Amino acid sequence: MNIDEAWTKLFEKYDIFSEIKSEGAFYITASQIKFFKEPRLMAKWDSSENLPSIFKKHNINILPISRTKYILSDFKLYEPIPELGEHITEMQKVEIPEYETIDIGNISSEANAINVLMLSKILDDFLDEDNNIATFNGRMGTGVFSFRVDRHRGTAFQVDVENAQCEIDGGMENDNSVVILEAKNVVHPDFHVRQLYYPYRLWASKVNKPIRLVFSIYSNQIYRLFEYEFEDKNNYSSIRLVKSKNYSLQDTDISLNEIYDVYSNVEVVYDDNQNKTDIPFIQANSFERIISLMELLFEEERTAENIAEKMEFDLRQSDYYHNAGRYLGLFEKKAVKEEDGKKVKKVFLSRLGRDTVKLRYKERQLKLVSLILEHEIFNKLFLKVYNGGELPTKEEIQNIMRENNVCNDQQIVRRSSSVYSWLKWIFNLQNI
């Protein structure tokens, strides 16, 4: 039984909708959830994209309130993450000491990303505080506290927490503050505010120094740091972005002329006519997340289910994104025999994919641009944008998609959004 099915059965068994409507919330125990599936798989989604279908459809969310109990309501729990290339303060280039055990071209885990963040003094620069010393991390009990949280119906709700569990990726202290760091190495459109709020409430009860909250994303060889604060300690929904800054350990300067040089030298290889290919036309809006998946597959080959878990996709999105990688020649899919003798389909990097992921930042981006422009539809659209200075309308994109017969007519509107997003990614490289 998958998670969607399990939650559907739970909603039916306990009439959860009616309870939320009449009482404002529904309380559920870990043992009730476990009757259908393990609670650790059923109650933690760091991005709203991975919420079960029944949650998305009815704006339902879930919070842990103890080690064995959860609360469900139409809570607003997620905070959008600004796109790279928008709201950028400055891209800093940072020198890092030479260590044999640090490979800046292959920072594959969140723990390694934190190590380099500290070693390179990026965190010191971002906080404008020297001598940030790591002093705590890992799983902890939250203690006892209460807070208000906004709901979709427009009214706030009070939640009482008693020793729920929270996990802190990095905890530091300097002369003037305590720093709580949440680190990710996969790009998502939003994040669960709980990841900052529960640790904040825990340590606010333990220390006298001000607490600074940092959300970090390391992907595509760029650190993106965001500092948040809660304007009202007792209000989960009072989160506010204080500042953001982006850092790279490598050269990230890409000019429009350099992108045009790629266009001038690329040879169109694919017309994407759906009658001539077994790889579906793209339906993956975030090119950054394709790069995140490429980096993830560099560690090891993975099943579609594992990709969904690591990237916090549902299975349908997992298919969209690994097929987008196949479209570019970066990924392949094959049946692999497991130790128990069973065959399972896995996605892995092609030779081209492995060569591409090993490139330094600037060379990697330009190589990816060339792979996109090998496709006739993007080649045509690139020149249109370059000459006209503006991205095409969705209608213009859809007309070219029809001319090239890239997919069924009923799929064109949705997939034109992916074409638009990829073009935007290409031309945004000069702004990073």
C-alpha cells in the first residue's frame, strides 16, 4: 500500500474531514497511522510537492505534537524559496584551503556541504560574524511550548507541543548569537517552516543570546543562504526572510556572448517529432532540479521510487524528471539484477551525464545549454529570444510545439510551461 492509499483509508476510517470541519483539527496517534503504514513515512514532507494527494486536494497539513501524536488541519506550513537569479544580493567567489579530503566538485551530502560552508568561511561572511563554532546537531526533544499557526480558512489555531522530535543539521555559537542551520542539497520550491521553528523554540528556552536561523541549499556548485526570523516567537506564521546571498567556490560569470557562441557551434540533432522517438517530450519545469537529480545519480543509480523519496517527488514527477534527463542524453534507464536475483529498473547517468557532472560550474552550464539547443524547438526559440530580447509567450511556444509535433495536442499547454522555464534558465545564466 502506498502513502496516498494509506492516508485515504485513514481519512475514511476516522472521518477526518468532518472532525477538522467541526473541531478545527484532528489528533491522530502514531499507532493509528501504523495500522496502515510506518509513521516515519507518513508524516514528514519537507516540501509541499510531496504531500499525499488527499492533503493537496483539501489543503490539509500535519504537525508532530509529541513523539507519538500528530495534529491535522488546513494549516499553512510551507514557505516558498525564491528562484535563483531573482532577489540576489551578490554572488561571492570564495577561496577554500587545499585539503585532500575536500573535493569541491563533488560535495554530495548535506553534511559535507556544511563542512565546506564552515571551512570556506562562507557562513562567517553571510552572518557578518567571525568564529562560528559548531556546538550541537542531531535529533533532540523539543520541550514543551505552544504557538499559533495560520490556516487556509483565514483563522489561526493554537497548537500545543510536548516533547516532539526535531532534527538539527547544524548548530553554532559565536560571540553574539546562536545559529541554527537547516541544510539541503536538493532544490525544492518551498520548505517546511517546522524545520526552523521547532529548533528555534527549543533553543530559545535554553540560551540568552539571540538566535539566528539560516536555511542553506547547496546545488549545482552554488551555496544559496537565506536568513529568517520569527517576528513573534509564539506565532509559527510570523516567519520573515531577513536576507539572502549566494556563494560559489568557482567562476560563475557567463556572458550572453558566451551563450550565443554555444548556439553558433551547436548542431541540431533532434526534431523531437513524437513519431520518431520513444523518449517523451519534456514535462519538468525546474531545470535546477534536473541538475540536482544529475548530482544525486552521480552518487549511485536509483529506482524511480528512490528518486521520488530523495527528491521529495511523487512517482509521476520522478518519471517527468528522469525522462527530462533522458531527453538530454544525461540519464539512461535499464533493468538491473539485485542480490536476491530480482530485476528492477534503475535510472543512472550515461557516460555523457558522468562527464557533464564532473565539469566545473561554468563549463557545466554551457554544456547543458548545448544539449538543450541540440533540439530543434529550443534552437529556434533561442534565436527568437536572442534577436527579440524577450521570452516568447506561452502561445508562441505552443504553436512551435504543434509545428514540430512534439506531443499530443492535449499535452501541449502543460508542457509549454517546461519549455518556457528551460529558456528562462538559459538566459538567466548571465544574471548569476
